[in-house]
Amino acid sequence: MWKITVVCMIVSLAAAQKATYVNYKVFKIIPTTEAQIETLHEFENILDGFSFWGDPTFVGKSVDLMVAPHKLPEFYEIMARIKIPYYVHIENVQALIDQTMPANQSTTFDFTSYHTLEEIYKNLDDLARQYPDKVQTIVGGKSYEGRIIKGVKISFKANNPGIFIEGGIHAREWISPATVMYILHQLLTSKDPDVRALAESHDWYIFPSFNPDGYSYTHTTNRLWRKTRKPYSLFCIGADPNRNWSYKWVRKGITGIPCSPTYAGSEPFSDVETKSMSEYIASISDKFYAYISFHSFSQLLMFPYGYTRDHLDNYDDLNAIGLKAAAALKQRYGTEYQVGNVAETIYVCTGVSSDYIRGVYRKPIVYTYELRDRGRYGFLLPPNQIIPSGEETLDSLVAMFKEAKARGYPKEI
């Protein structure tokens, strides 16, 4: 416990000033045995200088590990001891960060750069003014630091079935809010007949950032921050808001260490962001049948559950719909996505929003996108990929809901 406290102190003091990642390296590691995977998990307990960009899960599946310059000798020693294949994947993390940071605050909202929370919220207000008969701003929740969780409802006619879109629950995954905003704009402006049919046949509840404090912090202080900003101890800040939902919530191992990037919180809904959004979702739970969340990175299209590998009663439908969506996504740029349930496709995880929506409200259509890419840039996807990501993802949503309709959704399960 003393060691963890000291490490947390170091992490928190470092976070008080603007974080820099000069000469931090990302290594791609390919475990070839279960024993090597177990050894890799030991890095999760060393919170100073090592950070996984994805969890070690399966033999033969590569994992990215970011290593601070002062930890390189220790890293090389451990790799030599366990004889695991690896290579340098990103030479200097700060160089990629610099490429993603907008040079100036934009005077107009576009998709050639990433935007601050204030710019995103202003654009939501602008759209509500521009399309007063179709768009209304909504407040789903609030944050620890007093920000609102702002979204919009889009409705073209009364009594449409609803689709709920969640973005930005993990702060550093900038491509998520950017892609959500792209989709939002296209639902309003696209002249493509398939997009128009999808847009106008549904009500849309769209929230670009479920974690406004964390997202703002990535712009001002630490580009790779993941969590919320609520203090959980004298030195440890934030919980992972995608481990804090009440359905099958578990806190153990690394998710029980407050300084861990995947800390699940002190109890279910211990973060006001998840608590208040759960209350908003409850208030409209009869208004939507589909819930789509956007993350990065890995190019995966997944459905519940995360807490167990047991299959849902409509597993075959969700898998088939997902395969249609992934095939449509691939057509434009050749981007390949893997489809499956969360636990079998990426790893077992608990307290996540998609499990909550399915488990509590029995919503039949629930998917999580892990957007571009597969690791070349990781969380630091260049802004010139925002539009391609948005285009191909919208293609997939069109195919997803066409196939869902063909299979009789929305329907009760």
C-alpha cells in the first residue's frame, strides 16, 4: 500500500503541470504464451512510467505499451527476461500529440481539426438555432467540476423510434466526439437518400462528450488523460466512467486502485457523470430502442456483454447485423472491423455503459464502436482522418439499421 501511495503522489504531482510525452515510446508487444500475458499484467501495477494502450488479452494478439524514458532500462530488462517479441511502434509520443492539437481556436466548426468542449457545445447551440423545428439542445447530466453534459435531440416527426448515441466517455479518445459530431451534421444536411431515410425515420439523442471534465483536461493539461476529474484520495484523481455503471459493477485488481486508469470508482455511480446520465436515460428509457457508443481505438464493432462470455438471446441477430455494418464500413476506404461481443472480442470488463443499457433496460440493439485505427496512431489519430472516419462510420450505421429493420427491429426482447 505504501508503494502505491508514493506512486500515486508522483503521478498526481506530475499532473499538476502540463504533461509532456517527449521521447515516450510505444512498443508493440506480441505475447506467445499465457505465462507472458500474466507477466505483462504486472506492468499494470507499476503506475509510474508504463501505460497500456489496450489490455493484454490473447496469445498472438499484439498490445501497445507506452514507456517513459526513465523506465526504458527496466522495460528492456523485463523483455529480455521473459523473451517476448516486441518492437518500437511510436518513437516519440509527443510528436504525435503535437499533430493532433489545433493550432488556433476555430472561428467556424469544421472537421479538419479537433475541437474543444466549448466549441462543440457552441456548435450544438448553433444547430438548434439553425434548425429550430428539428433540433433542441438537451442537458443529460453534470460533471464534478460543474460542467453540463450537453447533447441534442433531433426529431423530424412525432412518434419515431429513438436511437441514443454516446460519445467521449473516455477523455483521450478524441476521434469519438469528432465522429459523433460528423454524424450529427450529416443527419441534418446529407442529401444521400439512405442517410435521409435513416435520419428522418428516427428520433436521435446525441451526446458528444459523456466526460466533459476529462475531455477539457486533455486539451489544457494532459492529452492522454482517460478518466473523470473527481478526487478519490489525497493523490489520486478520477474514475473510469466506463467501469462505473451499476450493472455487474466489480472493483478488483487494477480497477480497485484509485490511481489506475481503469479505476472503477468507490461504488456504482460514485461519479456524478454516470449517476446523472443514468437518471436522464431512465427518464427517456421508453423513447429509444438502440444505443450506440463510440470509443477508440482498435476497429471493433461489439455488442454486449462485457462482463461475461455468455451469449445474449438475440446474439445471432446482433452478430449478423454487425457483420452487415462492418461490410458496409469497409466499402469506402477498405477499413476492416472485427465483430463480436465485448468479452470475447476485446476482454472481460464490468460496469460498462453498454452492459447497463442492455441489462437494465433490455434494449435490443446495443453496439460499441472502437474506431480507427489499429495502432499506428492509437489515441492520437491525425485530424485528417476525422472525415474518413465519419464517412465510413455513417455508412455502417445506415447498413446496421437497414438490417435491423429487416430483422423486425424495433421489437421487444
